Amino acid sequence: MIKGKVTDEKTSKGIAGVHVYTAQKNRRGSVSNTDGKFALRVSLGSTISFSHIGYQTITKKVDEQVDYLHVVLSPAVQKLQEVIVTAEELTALDIVKNAIDKLDENHNAVPAFFDFYSRSVNFELDSTLNTIEEYTGQLMETKSHGTRFYFDQVRIGAFSEKAKEELRGFRMIELQKVGEDNIFELREDYIRKNRLKRYSYKIIEEIMLFDRPCHVIEFSTDRNTYYKRGRLFIDMESLAFVRKTLEKKDGTIAHDVTFMKIGDKWFLKKAVDVHRSYAGYITSRITLYNYLSEESRQPTENFKNLNTSGLVEEYITDKFDEDYWKNKNYIPLPDWVMRQIK
């Protein structure tokens, strides 16, 4: 296990959301937390890549026994004019239609099995911590039956009696949203060909993501939908969906899903979901996906649909040290959470 921090060359501040992954075939990885801190399980001799939009991707080789890395990222100087061949010929809507036509070719590898780590943090508007839920295990993603789970480790922290009571009634409710990351399980209208006329689409820029040139297409609608605006990041070569985001009314990102190419298919890599409840709480969920294969280490009958009812006393703990995860890929808890736990 190697830990570290990724900082900005100019500001020296930590960079949140940096993808940290190995160069091996399945590109196992993690992401940095809001402070720029990361943790990744690697073996000696591994090559690690650090990638984030707006920065140059860099690699580090773990050729000696180190347990901490400080990585500095420099702003990217992007010159995509040479690789844009058809951007002037195709409209944003054309590109989206073509990406939908290739959805099965690019994203449909089912059943697909993943190692996963998921964390949900619930807190007040003033950042007072209520609960933490963390899960690791494997999940099975299918096109017709959605997402099923096999849990390896679970720990839940409730930091008030009120929070404990609420957990008893809402067990794993945030984990249900993991199913919404599956591009086939929740096919939103903005990527349904027969609903595209409800939205307007506009190419706003071309960027590099995972060292691949991508169209960034903004979509919006005036219809009465929960999310009226978002962005699609579409790979120029394969027309795969590399990233999709949904925005709140104030322009902040509420839902953010990233895919990475492994072999000839694109698989879930990371998902972030942030929402505010009617009671005024904010819940932030982040899930890491590490693709295993089309076959699982677990018998398929061990994978179950989520059971969101029942008590959670067996999982509640006040110990949130990082040693708990041992050799699991995970995301370190941010400093503002650790200060309240301690």
C-alpha cells in the first residue's frame, strides 16, 4: 500500500479528484480526496499514473520500497487543433447520436465484475458530521438485472443519537444510488435517441482526459426535470462516454460518473453524488470501481440485491483508522471529517 498527496505546482494546494491508477492491464486505481491525499495498493515495480482534467498526466515507477509519495501536477498546455478532424463538420447533436449508436459496442461488457469501495458522508449545512458509511466488496453489473453486491467489509459511524436512529431506518440507502452509475440501468433522457429533441447540445471545448482527446458537450433543457443541465465528455476516436456530469441550479456538480478504457471496452471507474435532503442534510457519496473481468472470484449466487431494511448495530463503530482497510483500495477520509472524529 502506498499513500501520498497530489498538489498543484503553482499553489501547492492539494488537488481533489486526481485519478491514481496503475499501468497494468486492468488499470486498478483510486482517486485523491478533497485534500489531495490518496491511497493505492501497488506492487514493487508498478508504474502509477496521475491524471486530472487541466493538468499534465505524469507517471511514477515504484522501483523501491516506498510508502509515501508527494506528487506535483503542472497545468496542461493543450493543443488539440491537430487532432480535431471532424469537429467543424459534425454538430454536438450529431456526436451525441453517434455515441449512443456505439453505446453497446463501447460499454456493453456484461456481466462485468468489479472490486468496489464506496463511502457516503452525511453532514449539516455547517459541516457538522452526522454519519459515515463505508463498504468494500465486489459487485456484478448486468444490462438487464442492474447491479448486485457481495460485501467484504462494512463500517458505519453515527456521531449522535439522532443519527443512530436515522441509520436504523435508512440502512444502505445511499448505496442504492450505485445502481444509477450503471449507464444501462439508468439511461437518462439526454442519452436516449427518441428524447434528444427535448434538449439542446453545444460543443464547448475539447480536452484531454486519460491522455485521450475528448469533446465536451453541454446539454440543457427547459422542461420540468430534476437536472436541467450537464456535460458529456465523449472520446473523439471511439465515441465512448468517458465522463458525464449533472449540475444543480447553482452550477455545482451533483452527479459525476467517469469511465476508463480497459481493453476494447469502457468501464466504470469513479462516481460522485452530492445531494441535499428536504431536512437540510447534505450527503456526499463517492464510489471507486476496479474492473476485474467477466468472471468473478465469488460464485454468482453470492451476489445479492440490496436489502435496505433492518438494523445496523453490528456495523456501527467509532474506530475510523485507515489500517482497517489493510490491502484494499480506498479513499482517505478528508481532514475536516477526521478532525470531528478525533
